[in-house]
Amino acid sequence: MDTTSSALCRIFWLLAAHQDVQDKLRAEIREVKKESNTEEPDYDRLSSMPYLDAVCRETLRLYAPISMLAREARQDAVLPLSRPIQTTDGRKIQEIHVPKNTKVFASLLGSNTTPELWGSDSYEWKPERWLAPPPEKLVEAHIPGIYSHLMTFIGGSRSCIGFKFSQMEMKVILYVLLDQFNFYPTKQEIFWNSIGISTPSVDRTQLRPEMPLLIARAD
């Protein structure tokens, strides 16, 4: 199950649980279809839909398909800290020495949900946050990610080269399906396995991805 499939599963899971968001997104899709007088979406049309974009961005922020990455230092380095931390011996430090060949585990989720940058509601799924300018502290932090102050697609020379394609793929599928169908949750609880790529399951003891939803024709 790849990262785009994981993100789409999460979006449908969230839309099923938040019918108001699903209805609002469907209304935007139908309005765009009516204005364009065509069923076929193109790049410019999909890129100009603010609520569709907000739903995708907020899901990728709070529920990145990969929440943590490992990297190995190729040379000695000094890692600056955004704020001082206290060591076990009581000292306060503002940087960490990272020797060559050290494995570093970077929390993408931690960067995407830091309350100091995203606000007190940083752990809540709120697509509307993307309909307003980002918090000033977030802009000033200069997060090195290549997408919307997020680390979901990483940054630098090892960033995801297909992130634009992934975005469009998700938007096309949502654009087509939400106009025709309404998605509802079932009585089965969904568990999300975060080993590698985040995947849904109905059984904690199984790693096989599955996410049952009720589907009905949309009015």
C-alpha cells in the first residue's frame, strides 16, 4: 500500500466521520462542474478549488502517511535547537553534536503538529485553517519541507519528487467519487498501523490493510 493510497484512505475515513466537511466539499465540486460545464477535471481547475486543497493539506499535515524517517549523518555536524533543552546532568544546551555515521530519527508528525507553530488546536483536523494565512510563527520558523510548511514530503535533495503528482492523483479521485457517492462509517472500529506507511485495519493483530465504509448514492 503506497503513500498516496494511505492518504486517500485517511481522507475518506475522515470525510465519513465529518459529514459536514464532506457535504461542503461535495458542494464545491458540483459548483465547479456546473461552471465548467464538463465532467473532466484539469490541472488548473483542481488547483483552484480552495476547500478541496484544504482537505488534502490538513490530512497530509495531521496524518502524514509516513510519520518518522531515519537518516544517517555522512559527516560530523552540529544540530541547532529551536529552544534550549536540559540534559540529564542539568545543563541547558542549544545545539547537539552529531558524529559521523550517527542514525537520526526525524519525527515528521512532530514538526507538522507543534502547538508553538500551529496553534493550540494543532492536533485537531480542521481544513478551514488553510483558508486563512498561516500563523506568523510558522512562517518565521522556515520549516525546510517542500510543501506548505510541512515535512510530509520531506525537504532538501531527498525530498519526494512526485509530491505534485500525488496531490493531483488524490484530488482527481475525490473530485470524481464525491460528486456521485456519499461515504459513511461502519460500526467496525478502524485501527491505523504506523509501521512504515500508515495503513488502516479492523484487526489489531493483522497487518493486512482494509477499511470498510458504507457507500450510498449522493443526492
